[in-house]
Amino acid sequence: MKKIFFILILLVCFIPNIVYASNEALSQDDIIESQQESLDINSFIKEADKYTKDVYEDIDMGELFSSAISGEIDNETIFRSILNALRGRSNR
């Protein structure tokens, strides 16, 4: 049993690693664009704009998505929009 285990470990160690990486460096914008294309994020952003443009007028969903991916979210604008929407609902 120990011999079989030892042989399996040796096989795993000596199986060649295949890497499908390229040498060309991609910018952050290229990565975001390729993800948007492959996941069809643009149609999602258009639908989000359609349903939220009346409530959150000062938030661009495309810009919000891009900033969320890059980690640079403007929380102040989001909170301000939410507060404005809540004020609008309370005045009705």
C-alpha cells in the first residue's frame, strides 16, 4: 500500500504542468472590456439604466460597474442618490 501511494505521489510530481498564459500584458481597461463582452454586461447595464434612471438620476450604471470592478467606488454619490430616492418616496 505504501509503494502504491509513493508511486502516485511521484507521478503527480512529474506530470508536466501546462500553462496557457501569454507574455503580452493586458491593461485593466482591456480586462474589463473583455469581461463585459463575454458576460454580456452591456445589456445588463442598459436594463439597469432603464429601471433606475427615474430613481437614481445621478448614477451612471456603466460607470458604477467599472468603478466596482476596479475597486474605486464613489460611496458618497451612491448614498446621496439613495437618500434622495427615500426623500422622494416620503414626500408622496
